[in-house]
Amino acid sequence: MVNPYQSSADSEPSAPDTTTRWWWPILLGVLVTPFAMGLAVLSHGFGHGDGFADEVLFPLHRPLRCLIGSENIAAIAMYFGQFVVYGIVLALAARSRRFLIIASLVVAFHVASFILRFPIADLLISIRG
């Protein structure tokens, strides 16, 4: 006869359920946003900087500005929304257990957006007229 208390104590502990902590990428996106915005503003150096950190952190700002034709709306959308959207995408990926694949795709999208920001903006300007 098996002792039920002994058999449960001898069994290996199960892995923690990662689906209960799916929200952490959203929280990280919300927490990163003010720091990224601060770095973007500081990179402009009160009119004397080159804004490189702004272009690295928010590469779709220029194409979005060309697409919608408004600097203010593009800035608000990108500065407040980009990392939160990245967090939402990564949270959905964490729930489906494809986090590393989707995180790699998000990083690749961000890098490609940075590299292609000028050609995309030029294309959008030519389309808009």
C-alpha cells in the first residue's frame, strides 16, 4: 500500500504556469515609455542636438508624420503608443507560448523600420503628393 502523503512529496514540482504572468510585457512597455521619451527629447539638445536617439527609439515617427500630415498627432501616437503596442504584442505572444519568436520579429521590425525610415517617408510623400 502506498502512502498518499509520501507519493505527493516525492513527485517533482510542476513548472510555473507562464500564462498567469502574461501581462508583464505590457507593464514593461508602459514603464519604458517615459524613459524613451526623455532620451528622445534630450537627444535634440534644446535645438542643438541631432535627434539620433529619437530616430533610434521611434523610427516610425517620420513615416507616420508623412502619412498623416501632422507632426503633433504623429508625435503623440508614437511617443505614447509605440512601446505599449510592443508590450501588447509581446503579451499576446507570451499567452500563446511563442514569446521568443514574436520578440525576435518585433526587434527585427524595429531595426528594419530604423534602417528604412527615410525611403518609407519618401515613398509616402510621393504617394500623398
